[in-house]
Amino acid sequence: MRLSNASKPPAVLILLGPDTDPELVLSCAAAVSKGLHAARRCICYGKAPEPALPAGIPCSTIPAMDALPREIAAAGASGDIKMIVSDWPRRSAQLYHLLEMHKQNNVPTMLVRKAPHRSTPRKALVLASGGPHIVHHFWAAQEICAERNLAPRILCVENPWNGEVQENEDKTECKTCPTGAGAARLVGMKAPLELCRCEDIIRGITMRVQRDDMLILGGPNYARLGPYFTGSIPDVVSKKVPNDSVMILGRKPAALNLRDVFWEELICMDMAPTHRNDIITKLTDNLIKNKQIPIKWRRYVLDKAFRREAILPTTTDAGTAFPHVTVPGISGIIGALGICPEGVDFGGGPSEPIRFIFLLITPIEQYDDYLGMLSDIATIMISPERRREILQSNSPKEILDKLERYQHQSRQGRELRRFT
């Protein structure tokens, strides 16, 4: 469904359900509509009473949530929908429905949840997750803080790769968290940046959130939108933190970047040269630990990966392996990277030991994103010089920085070859 049409006037679409606290949703919608210079339109679904809206905001009412796609399409026909702002339903079925609609519409979406029995927030805690929605959610956080006069703080929870858990370290400028600091600069947000070194990202967040904070966070990996949202980082945080919360879902890019799939926490360095199944198991368990896949997938992922490698190892002559598992119903790519400097025998008989293991979990229904990602990684790893540079890295951040640079260079090279 295409809702973006630059020839139509820009609009922010507000969705209000039966369990909505309209004040907070409408306030957040007012904030982003100012930033987008967009009009507002409202749809009430289910048994939601029509709220008292500011003058000039049209509102339609539909009896059931099932009719939302048709009503949203009608709104898109008369305006260029820049963002959808909705309540964040507590009922799983309603939430999954909204997340599925976001995947279909591919329009930036904001889900807003009012905490019961809480005083009005005076501050905002903005999570620097480094996930695929980070620029959208920092921009929205800036607009919400300005509208509601909230003092923002940026929180980066970092895994202590040196083995030391330092759970109370604060920094006003965080050189080890460039995604948070960089996104803040991009949107003009001036806020102190707190660094919390903690092996458990959920614990790191719950330790730092304060009673009068509004929590603003990005959505999960695209693969976890819909029924697989349960158990993701935003889902767990929203259940553990009883504060007003806002989750931002950005638009899925036409071409995935490696940073959209591989985050610092998903890179395992200095892995021991054990059996290939042990490497795949450790990468899978790291995905579970970081809430990228639910624990109930563990046996399925391992069985599929082990069987695939036993039939035909996914190795290349570039010291790289690509164990791959398909899962029905997901909508994006989930990945983990393991680096074994001494090399591991994957059984494929390549010319050099396998030192780089990219575990990829992809939709069973389509291969487009997977093939594009596989092509980008393979183009990078075929270079002996780049492989040496990656092995010389001192941190997952440094690895990601190099992979991002290599991917950009490879894509530029492909574009140049198209026109020569």
C-alpha cells in the first residue's frame, strides 16, 4: 500500500483505539506535525469515543480495527501520509495488527503508551539502541521534548567487552557510542549522553530510568514486527518500565545496510577454534541473549543450520562461512557475526581456515534482501586486505565501522561500473 505521494498535502494520521489515553497521543501527534509542517487527521476505531480535537482536525469513526487498512488507504488518497501516530495497545492482537500494517505501509509510525497512575513526565530518556530506527526515533524525540517541555537525556547501554561491568559510568560525550551521539547531532538534539556498561541491555535501561522520565525508544529489527514482537527489547522494556513510553518505527530502507542487521552486541570476537556447530550455537545464543530471536526458536535454528552445513558447508575461499536459516513469517534479516582469529574447520575444504562466520536468519517467503546482503558481505570479504584489517580490530564498534565503510565503497564501485 502506497501512502506517500509528494503531490498531495502532507499529513500526520492519528489512530485512537478503545483503550487509548488520547491526551498523550494527540500531544505527540501535534509535536511531529509541527516538525513535518503537516496537517493532522484522526481515525477512531473499535469502541473508542471520539475525543475533543483541536479545531480543523477531521475525524472518522470505524466500528472495528479490521477496517483500518481501508480507512488508512482512503486517508492516503487525499494526503501524503508522513507519519502515523497511534496508541500502543496492551492487547497483543491489536498490537500485532498495527505492526503488520506498518510493514505493509512502510510509513514511519509512532506508538504511544500512557502509564497508569503516573505523574506527568518532566524529562525524557532517549535510548541510543543503534538499531535500524535510530534516526527517526531521535528526530521524534527532539520534537516531543520541545512540544512537552521535557529535558532529554540520551542513554547508551554498552556491553563491557573488556569483561569489566561498569554499571554507573556517565559521559557527556560518548565516543564509544557514535550512533547515539551522531543521531543526536543530525537532528539538533542537545542532551547529556549517559553510558551504562552492562551485559544485559534490559537491566541497563531499568537501572537508569527515573520515575518522571518519558521513555523514547526505537523499534526492533524489522524481522520482529508482527507476532514475533513478543520478547523483543521494546516489548520487554515496556513491560518492566511503568513509565509513559513512545516507540518509533522507521521506514524500511530500499537497500539494507550492514548496520541494520549487525549491531555491536551481535558481534562475537576472539571465538575459540572449536567445532563449527559450537560456533553456530554460540552465535544463536547471543541472538537470544540480545532479544533478536525468541528462545523457542533455538532448537529450530540450530537443527536447520547443522543439517545445512552437514549437506554442503556454506564456506568460501575467502575464509568466510555463511550459515543460513529460513523462518516463515518474519519480514527482515537477523544476523550475528563471529570472528575466530585462529580459524575453525567448517568442513568445506577452503584454501584458508574459516575466521569469519556470518549467521543469517531470513524470511522463507522471499530472498531479495538476503541475496543483496549476501552479495554485499561476499564482495567485502573477498579482499585479503580487508579481512586482515577486520582481524586487527579491537572492538565490535571498530569492526562495524570498517564493514560500513567497505559496503559504501563496494556500492560506489558498482554504481561507477554501471556508467562506464
